Amino acid sequence: MADNADAFLARLAQWLRIPSISGDPANAPDVARSAQWLADELAEHGFPVVEVWPTDGLPAVFAQWSSDDPAAPTVLVYGHHDVQPVDPLELWTTPPFEPTRDGDCLRGRGSADDKGQVLMHLLGLRAHLAVGGRSAPAVNLKVLVEGEEESGSPSFPALLRRHADRLGCDVVVVSDTGIWAADVPSICVGMRGLINGQIDFHGPAGDLHSGSYGGAVPNPLTELARLLAGMHDDDGHVRIPGFYSGVVELGPLERDLVGRLPFDERQFLADAQSTATRGESGFSTLERIWARPTAEVNGMWGGYTGPGHKTIIPASASAKVSFRLVAGQEPSQVARAVRTWVDAQTPAGITSTVEFFGPGVRACLTPLDHPALQSVQRSMSRAFGVEALYTREGGSGPQADLAEVTGAPVVFLGVGLPDDRIHAPNEKVQVSLLLTGAEAVAYLWDDLGRTLVRAAAAGPATADGS
């Protein structure tokens, strides 16, 4: 692995210099250039099938390399080649698209999220082939790298459905995630979903003099504040009827595994720049941010906010809201529940509208007893030399769509660190972790090949992983 490290880093630096920002239309040609760069790199590494797939937005890259073993299982590796914008540029200590090595760190936009971890797979594949003296992988290997993940993957579900016949697999491996710490390897087993939207309250046809009408007509700001304040009870539970329908509760095994992590709540508060934790009673901080659904007010406005005073009853008030979802919740069902609740809470004299921005993202959860997850755990533990633990993540991505279209479980193998500053200025990745991650990948293809064949022969698992 070390013998190829310099060449690997040189190729990664070349890719990182392409500013493939999917959120800015001006960078669309760069995203296309990034896709072609990756396609050329996959072909260079020996993939017999490499294709750039157009979408309704920005291109994805697909590659396939079949095993010599007719009984080999099929694995689909997912990642993304687009990156976040770099603003504010003045906070970067090095140019965002000029990769800079600083000891064990490689700085640059996309170094951790996600180009470094995508290329990590190619280094791992090369090691897998070399060590085993193979001319093809131990598994039927497919790779799908999209170009719009940082923009919410708007074209991705349609792309998956359009190519469903090409994407069939036994397991999906996602490398767009991280580990607990450099010396505490871990594997993500679940990510929350998301829906977000806007609530608008409309009262009088125009702003009213508060001396003439105050106390006599409903104030949209006051009424919206009342509604938002009533979204939770005193124990932090969401009061929207039907909100918790279908939620997959934490089982005792996973609660025990979460409790094994070396979590420092004081450091968590320091990182959050907060002085206290708060949330749903009956759950630890990690359980709240990983395995419980939430309802948050992201912003609220209305009326007059300029200098001095303007004594009015405003005509309208608005709020941005978001809901993090867990396994078992359907975004469309939660959206209906929110609309029904807002309608029921809207007082006379006020009209309300609720708009959600897109269909939302479903949560994903990997059963703890799934053979593929156990294979990842063994491979990570072997590469790092210590037992890999289990985590979840509070964020969201297109993993549920991948699971639905392929009909396969999703497992995560990532090596990013919490302080890699993804989405922020000065993004970086730890080079030694990329190399260790590549080693885990090299072990994984052999382990998965054996494990999934045995599991298929034994029949489907029946445990729910809780």
C-alpha cells in the first residue's frame, strides 16, 4: 500500500484541482470534467466497463468489473464527485482547489468529502488484486459516483430507476462517511432522513396600526410563535399527532453499543459552542442526534425589523422548519401530519400555508446482524488493528433510494474525521487514514466474497438487528 501512496496522492491532487461545485451553475462544466476524469481513472485501473451517465442535471459515473468466480456476490460502491462551494473564501488558509500537504493532512475542497474516499477504493482494489495474484476482483464490483450529492441529489432517484437493471447487487457499500476518531475506528449503521419546508401565516390584508387595532385582531407573528412553541412538550417530545408513527425504536443491543463509545459531553458542548444539552427526555445525547426524529425551527420572520420602531400588527409571518427522520418514518407521511397539525392549530382570522421543498430523504438503517455489516466490521478491525465500533450519523443522503432500487442492504466504510471541516473552509483529510481505509477495502472484497456466499447458502436472516 505504501509503495503506491505517492502516486495515489498525486492522482488525488489532480482530481481535487477540478472545482466540481454542483450547487453553482457556473461550475457545471467543471462537474462534467470531474466525471470524465474519474471515468478515465477507472479505465486506467482496469475496469472493463466505464460509462459517464447523463442525468437531468449533472453527470454520474458508472463502472463494472466482473469476478472470475461465477458464484461471486455483487457489490455496488457509491460515492460522489461533486463538492461544496468554498465561501467564505477569505477563511481558507490555503487555496481550496490547490491541494496542500501539511504533514499527515491533505487540505483542499473534496479531500475528505468525497473524492479522497472514492479514490481510496481504487487504491484498495489495486492492493486486493496484487496481494491475491488476481486478474479480477473476488466480487462482481460495480461503482456509481454521482455529481449532485452536495445539491441534494435531485436527479439521482430518476437515474437509479432508469438504470435499475444495471445496478442489481447483493450489497451497497457507501464511502461518504467517517469514523469516531483516528484511534477509534467505527462503522456507521444508520443515517437520518430529512424534510424541510416553510409555514406562512397571513392575517390582515396589510399592516395595521397597533394602537388602533392591537388587541382586537389576531397578530400573525404572535400566533405563529404560539404554534412553533407548541411543537414540543416540556419533555422535548414532538406534539404533532402521527409524527412518531412507524419509528424504529432503539433496541437494548444498539443502546449498549452506543454507550461503549468514548463520548465526552463537555467536549461536545464546546464544539457546539453551547452551555447545555437539551432534547427528548429518556435518551442520551448521542441517541438524540442519531436515532431520534426531530422538529426544528430554522428561522422566523415577519413585520418590521429595521432601526427604531414601527408599531404595527404585521400582515404576515413565516418560519422555516426542518424535520430529521429515522428508520420507519416516511417523509410524505410526516409532511401530511405537519400540514394537518398546522391547519388544526391555525386560529380564526389567520390563513396558513405549508410548503415542503421536495419529496424529502428517507432514513436508512443496517441491521446489526447482517453478514455484510459483519464483514465490514472484520475488515475495518483488521486494518486498524483494534475493534471497530458502531455509530450512526445525524445527517442524510441518498442511501435509502439506493437500498430501495437495488433491493440490497447499505453498509458504510469511511475514514473521515469529525474535524475534517467538510462543507467548511479548510477541508482536509488525514492521509494515513485514507491508506488504512484502502487496506480495509482490500480485505473487504475477499471477506465479502466468502461471507455472502455462505449467507446465501444458509438462507435469509430473520433477526431485525435490534
